[in-house]
Amino acid sequence: MKRSNVFLLILLCIVVGLVSSSCTREDFYPLDPIVDPTVVVKCAVEATSGLGGIITPSGVITVNKGSSITFAINSDLGFKADSIYIDGVSSPLISDTYSITNIIKDTTIVEVSFRKVEVEVETFSVEVTAGTGGTVTPSGIINVIKGASLSLNITADFGHEADFVVVNGVSHPLTSSTYALNNITSNLKIEVMFKKTYIWYLIQGSFKELSCEARTVNTTGDWISFPVDSRKYFFDDHGRFKLFSEGGTLVGDGPYILEEDSLIIGPDPNGNGGIRNKIIILNGDSMVLRSVGLYYGPNGYDPSKNMDEIRKYKHL
């Protein structure tokens, strides 16, 4: 063999060895990608992340020789991306992405490290108050973190109902006994407003008795008209029914119960003694009240003396 041919053979072996030591050819023919540019050469990039976050994409990624790749880096809460290592060499991270260009090595090792940081939690205050006629819980000043939610439980007093809620001066209707504040991102001032129910509004205050008709309970005859007395009836804000004489002296005082569209008054609202008073008509400033009095005398209960009365009043 001529010396020139031997030299060329040795040179070809050296070139093939150099090519095979870098990135991997996609096929094995032809042997030299320089000779045939259609041969696609691949390189591997292996990406991993330490405790405190993730790198995307991760694992082993195959790319074309000479190409680039961009990684997205996301830190967990309480951590911050610190450094990125390319084949063991550290580089600082100045953003949440990192790019490697012109990849020619067979395997490139990428690793991201994270460090712990103090978490600054942004908080806001929610001031909650209730107007006259009910309560709301929680109330007062409540501190919440940014993006949190808060649920308010609303309870109306007797004779009242929840009307609307004011959030930083803007009114919102109330359709249930709860009100939710979602995704709180600012300080809030909340006030829950109540209104008197229709029947409560009509009956509150003093009434003048206009007429009275009565009969014994066990009598089916006509009603007998009686002259009205000189007393006034008064319903106060504290759940009490008060009966005053003309001179202002308190004559009677008893609890009352609101049942749907009527009011039951008396020491025993169930009618097992005393007087049971029930509003049967309430229209504008007029009220008709039916009273059933159970008579207890020296000899005990005497149903023959029970009285059934219809009294008509005008709101003063």
C-alpha cells in the first residue's frame, strides 16, 4: 500500500473518532455528516432541580446539535431560585427563565438550586359592624391575608330582618343569613343593616281602644258590645306588651310572640291560663285583637266564665 493511502486512512479514522465523541448521529450512514448534511445529530440535556422549586422542562431532553433550549424556573412558597449549574459551573439567576444556546456536547447537565427566604404576607383589615336590629359574626376588626375569604353570619333580632350590607360605602342586597367576602385585596369596612318587619312596624307604639265586643266562650249567641276602658296598649322595643291606665300607671306587662303574620300576647301564649291575645287584623293604623280569658276563681277553673273578646284599636 502506498504511503499516501495509509495516511488518508489514518486521517479518516481520526475524523470519525472525533465525530463520534461529540453528539450522536441519528443514523450510521453515511459516516460523516460533513459529507452528507441531511444527517441530523442529536444532543442530550439533563435538567434537575433541588429542594424548593422546579425546572421545566426537566429530565433528559433531546435537542438538535447547535440548537438552543429555554428553561422556566418556579420557586415554591418560602424559597427563591439561587443559582443554576451548567456541567458543574455556577451561574447567577436574574430571572425566572434561563437559556442555553448552541448546544454541541453529547450530554449537558443542568441543575437549579434554591434557598429559603422570609415570606412577607400582605394582610388587610376588615371592619365589621351591625346596625340596629341584629348582630353579625364575626364582628369588629378582623385581619386577613391577601386573597383570603371571610364569611359573615347574620342574625336579626325579634321583629327585624336583615336588609342590606354596605361594603366600603356601596350597598348590596342580602338574600340569606350569610354574606361572603371573597378574594380580599384591600381594607374593607362592612356594615350590615336591618329593618323592622312589616307587622312589627305597624304594631310598635301606642294604640287607643275604639270598641269591644265579648261573649262567653261556650256561648254561641250574639256578641255583646261593651264600653271601652280608658287604657292604652303599648308595644315596646324589648319584646314586651304593656298596658297603661289613662294616668300613665302600668297596669299589665307580659311577653308576646310573633307567629308568621300574627302576634300572640299574654302570660301563657298557649292559652293554658291567663289571657291569650291574638292579632287577627292589622291594616294601616287599625288593629283588631281577639282575647280569650280563662277564668280561675276561688273554686278553680270555671269555663262558664271564660270570655271571648274582640277589641278594635287605632294606632296613635
